[in-house]
Amino acid sequence: MSESVALQTGRDETRLTPAIQLVGLRKTFGAGDHPVVAVDDVELTIEDGEFFSLLGPSGSGKTTVLRMIAGFEQPTAGAILLQGRDVTHQAPYDRDVNTVFQDYALFPHMTVQQNVEYGLRVKRVPKAERVRRAAEMLEVVRLGSYGQRKPDQLSGGQRQRVALARALVNHPKVLLLDEPLGALDLKLREEMQVELKSIQRDVGITFVFVTHDQGEALSMSNRIAVFNRGRIEQVGTPREIYDRPSTMFVAGFVGPSNVIDAQLSAQLMGVRATHSVRPESIRVVHHAIADTEVSVEGVVSDVQYLGADCRVRADLPDGSHILASVPSDGLVGVSIGGPVRLAWSRYAAYTVAETTTSEGDTQ
């Protein structure tokens, strides 16, 4: 039985049970009257076989959540369930998870094959079996012919794949990835995004991926949890998170967005509520608009050339501004300092809340 088939079979037996459940998870650091709350009452369910991303800025609590799942940090309150089993107070080595870190942590004196075999050696797996399993896993990560090389003979992306193979060879139920692509340059990072998603599909196990990069999370994930100040702002598919942000934070953090306050929304759309409109939903107009559209006039303060598109910034009379993503060949009559009229469909504007919501409110 091949490595990927073996892992997939293991997944089929437990697919009805969530891979991870976090119940009222809380973590504070420091003692006294003013402890630092790193994670604040997080409720989250990650299904078996998902590629799930924890997305948020530095200090938002996402890495602390990952470390608690791994067992490297103990929660102050709450529970962690893996495949329905409470592991809240279990040691890391008693949990059926493995972690891949940003720095790879490969042994420089060992070959690639020996690095991948290492965890199996610790578990006293017989030599013939560990050689076979390590070789199969190197095939899964597209490094089948690199077994005898040393880590310093590999590129950054190849070393990352060796770290993946070493983690996956133990057949974990869940693989935790702590910003694993952060040390790579842009081109290699984009290549590895495709590789990681492909590997996850091949092995069929749950990946939990921590990142502050919105593009990574949107392009790789089945679902995303957006963190802010220790709490989850929204959980959803990449399309749901991007097209229908539920809070002002999500609208501003996940890609460029125009947040139109309640007063201006009342003037333009007749609804006194804060709205989010993505720049690509806004166009420059020189003629009458449809009944389902709204428009606003402003003064062009900046035009950014982005290749096929340009981003036009227009300052409005109330002191706010709007960004519009316009095709580069559609800038006729648009110049810095000149007037511009922008329009968008009412259906492209979504109401957003100002405060953090719970997972149940955002799915």
C-alpha cells in the first residue's frame, strides 16, 4: 500500500469526527491584576481532511492557538479535542499531530533520507520499514531522487519539502504548519503554495496553516479563521471571507477594501450602516448609471499602475476616499487633480460590523 493510500484510508475511518475542536480556549500570560490575554474564548471546529488557515496580523493569537493544539503551550481555560479525544493536558508526543516550522530544523549532518527517517528511528521502527516509508514519502513531496543529498545541497523550497516529508512520514492525523513559507522569496513562496496544496490533496490529512499573508490563505485554504486581538472575527471559505467580510477588521485586513461609514452609506444607498465595497467592484463612469447602482463624485488624488489594472484613489467631499480598480485602458479622462465619478452596484456593498463576532455568527 502506498503512503498516500495508507493515509487516505486512515482518514476515511474517522471522517465523520472533526479533526480538531477548540472549546472556550483561552490563554493568558503574566500574573497579577493585568495579565496579557493572548487567546480569548476561541471556539472552532476543523473538519477532517481540510486545509484550514489561521490568518491574522502579528500578535493576533493565531500562533498561540497552534502551539496549544500541538501541546507546546497549556491553555489557561478551555479544551482541545483531536478526533473527538480530549488532549488538553497531554504532552506533545502523546498527540497524533506533527508540526512544521519556518526554519525547517533539519539535521545538517544527515542526508535527506536520514532526516525523513529520524522520527521513525525514535519510534524504533525496523530499518527496512523506515527506509521504505521514508522513500515513499520523498516521492510524495517530489524529492524521490534527492535522498542521498545533504540539506545544504538543496534550495529553500526543497528543504521545506524535506521538513514536510519528515512530519508526514509518521502518519499524523493533523499536520500543523507555523508560517512555513515565511523565509522564502516571493517566486518560491508562490511555487510552494501550489506544492503544499497538491501534497495535502495527495495525502488526504488535515493541514492547519498559520500565516499573516492574506494571499497565501485565500489561494490555499478550504476555510479560513481570521484572528484579531486573540479572538476570531470570521470563519468561512476564501470566497466568503473576501466577498462578504462580516466585520470592519476583516474587510480591511483581507485584501484592499473600501469601508463606507454609516453617514455616507445613508446618503448614497439610503441605509444607515457601515458597508464594505471591494475596489474591483467600482468603476469610472461618464454617463448615466442603472437604477441598481449608486455613484459618488470626487477628485483623483493618485493613480497606481499595476499592469493590466490601475488603482485610482478619489478623495470625497466628506474627507474620506475611495479606491477603484480600473482596467489600464479605461483611464480616459482620469488624471490626478481632476474630477471623477465612481459607481458600483448596490449588491456589491456588504454590511460590516464594528465589533468582533463569535464563530457561530460568522459562518
